[in-house]
Amino acid sequence: MSEVTLETDLKKLAENNNFLNDVVIYKFYNELNTNYVNSEKYDACIIAIQNNINNISISSRKYCCIIDSILKNKDNILKSIEEDKMKDNFCLYLNYWVFDKFKDQKIRYEIIKYVYSAEDTMNESNLNSNSKCLNKTFNVDEKYFKNKKKLFEFLEAFDIINKKLKETGNSKKNEYCNYLQSIFSLYYVMKQESTCNNSSIYKEEIDKFGITINDEVFSLIKEKCPGSNIEFLYTTNRDKEISNRQEPGVSRLENNDTHFTKEMVNIPKIL
């Protein structure tokens, strides 16, 4: 089973610009990948799955024990990555890590079902409230999850990206702008799909994007990335006419694809 890591485009941008180890969620993934790949059996796991033991794979049993170990070592994990400030996001990060671990398995929903059942039992058995997590079931198709994860990780890393963009000269600017265009394109598609299909599948990510990318932040991105279609994507999603944000005589921006947007996941219509 592959290690969980950042979405490919974000990881590449971070590696090329030497800020990968500054991204908190990357450090979290790396800590779990390195130190929580195996674990001894815990009573909570056995209790949770004993009634279905014959139907549960060895992999599911293994990850039940690993999750139990992670929950019991929450404080040690935070200390190891030196990010006590992310303790409020610990459970959310853990849920992304768990689901991504199973994303390529045909039986992932059954595995996740049993693992989360065990996690509920473990939460009840943990006397220390700091080690408890409310599980978040990503009961969505893999393509939807991939898009949720990409936008979520961008938002978690945005403060660093924004700072780097302010400091970056022209030689590196295009790399940041191409990546940002892929993100705005993804956000555009997610927002349109949500509106057209009256779906809440992306609600959390869309809401957080709107809070993070406010008008002031967008003005900086627009200034740093002229000539892209980011403005069109941003203003359309904010239900404004593009002409309201353009100077006289400036035509509507073309939807110029980058190598990032061409590879962006095509989201099927929700039935």
C-alpha cells in the first residue's frame, strides 16, 4: 500500500521551491508514514471487530491497530512534528490519511467501515479526551475525494504559498501562477457542479476557499499572475459579471489551459 503524501502538483511546487518541510500537513503525513506502519494489537480493536472477524481482512485489522496507536500517541506526534498549533486539525488530517490509504482498494468502503467502527469503540475507551477523534466518513467516489483532498491541501498550505509568491521574482513566478490557475480551475468546476446539481459534496472546501481567498488576497494573486484566466474563474464563482472587474476596453479573458488544468480531474455529473 502506497504512502500518503501531498497532491502531486502541490508537492512538486513545494519541492522545487524548498518549502515542502514547512507544510504542516505534509509533516503530519510523513510522521504517520514513517512511524505508524505497524502496530501491536490493542484490545479496543479486537472488541470492535470480533463479531465480524471472519469477514474482516488482515489489512483492516492491521489498520485498526495502527489507528489506535496513533490516537494514543497524539501528543507525541504533535511534539515530533513541532506543530502543537495544528492540534485542532489533528483528527481531520488523520481522516484524510486514513481514507487515502485505502483509496486504491476495491474493498475500501468495507475496510473503512470496520476501521471507523473500531475507532468509535476506541474513542469510547480512551479516558483522555485529547486523544479522541470524531471520524469523518468520506462517503464519496474516489474522483470526488481526489478533488476534495487537492483543494483542502492547497488551503492548508496557502499561507506559505502566498508568502512565497510575494517574495518570488519573475524567474519563478510562472510556476506559482500555473499552479494557482489549476487550483482556481478546480474550484470553478467544484462550485459549478455543486450549484448545478444542488450538491453539498464540496461544501466545506468551497466555504473555506471563500474565507481564505478574500478580495485582498485575490488582488495580490491577480497582480502577480496577469494574463491568466484566474480572474474569470474567481469572479464567475462570486456571482459577479466579469465586466465589473475589468478596465474599459479589456476583453473577457480566454480560458487558457495550462499543463496543470489539462490534467485536472473531470468531475462526472452527480445523479
